[in-house]
Amino acid sequence: MQTECPHCHTVFRIAQAQLEIADGLVRCGFCKKIFHARIENELTDNEDRGDILSEIRQNDSQQARVIAATATDQTPLTSTADNIVIADELETRSRVKPYSALATAAWSLAILVLIATLITEYLWFNQPELLQYPQLQPLTARLCEWVDCERLQMRDPAQVELISRNVYTHPNEKDALMITTTMVNHAPYAQPYPNVQIDFSDVRGELIASRRFTPEEYLQIGKMQVSQLQSGAPVTFGLEIQDPGNQAITYEFSFH
């Protein structure tokens, strides 16, 4: 069976079984228009194609194209599979394509969000190491507008050294000790004051007593008044602690 597109007048060969799929509705492979192959311009194999050619050639405004069936002097009919699409199948494809594009966009956005999250987590959890570089201080200052600056300050307690210490009995308090210490920051940048810890051990090296002091405690000032420990500038402070007893033979300072 042959049929002619009523819009562009292209002739196709189409099988009866294909017409049953969409109740005769097909889409032209050239002009993309949908038409009813059973009703409009249906041609049989016995029709005179020469008359069709003559009629279409006279209509120049429509720029008609006819694909004939003989191989001697005419171009063979283009197969239905190449140039004509069953309407139901076409509509299904049109519904699937937007969904596929939307799914691709959603997956792409999800991947970008995941990558950004991973980068943010890496920078956040590795900030103590990353912020050791003075070159990052301008970035740190900018980030202070969005996050807790105290956590983003460059700090390295290992760069703080205890250069002098003196432990003696408290002159006014019973069973108490006085500690005078001086520390210096060897880092090439200012950093927050560290916590100071003192451990007392016995003759066998076993821990007897331990105490950790915050900057507010050993500097004896309020938290809002605590500035940064400047690079290379010695700082001296005093501590008062309870006497751990005669078993405490040695003591050790550490910064955290």
C-alpha cells in the first residue's frame, strides 16, 4: 500500500500492519506533519504513478516531490522505516526526551553539589594545617565575615616554647605552690594564646597530679581582653596551684 502526505505530497510505501498500530495515524518523515494514511490521499499499488507525477510537477508553489516505485527511470520509494513514523511511537519519544533531559540536569546538579560539599569539608577539617601559611591570612580575614573567626585563626602550639620556669611554695597560702613561667612564640605569625598544662610525676614517672589552665586563667583577664601571642615576644605569667604532695618529684609543662 502507498500513501501520500497531504501537506508536502511525498509518496510513501506503508504496510497495513503499521496502520493498525495507531489507527492509521502517521507522521511524514519530511515535513513532520501528522495525517491519517487511511483517509487522506491513499494510493494503491495499481494506480498510475505517471498521472501523479504530472499533477505534482504542475504545482510549483508546493515544490512537490514524488518517489516512484520503478527502478528504470524513477527513484525507488523510500522505505517507511526511514521516512514515516507511527504517531503513537513518536508521541512516546516526545514524552521521554524531556524527562531524560530533566534527569540529566538533576544528576549534574547533584554531582556539583556533592563536589562542593567535599571540598568544603576538606578545607574545614584541615584548616589547622592549611592556615599555617601566612599567604592564606587575607582569605582568613574574608572568611571571618561568614564563619567563626576563632576557629579559623592560625595556631600551632608546638611553636610555643617555655624558656623559663620556677616552682616554689606559696608565701601566703598553705599547701599551695607558686609557678612563674615565661613562654615565647617561635611561629612567624601571631597566634592565639595556648592552654598551659602542668603534670606532676613521682620518682617512677607515674602521673600524680595534672592541671590545665586557659589563657583567661593564667593571664588573669577576661576572655574578650585576650589578644594574640605575638611572634618572638616573650610573655611571663604566674600560676597558683595546690601542692600535689611529697610524692611529686618532677613536673612538666606542655602547650595545647
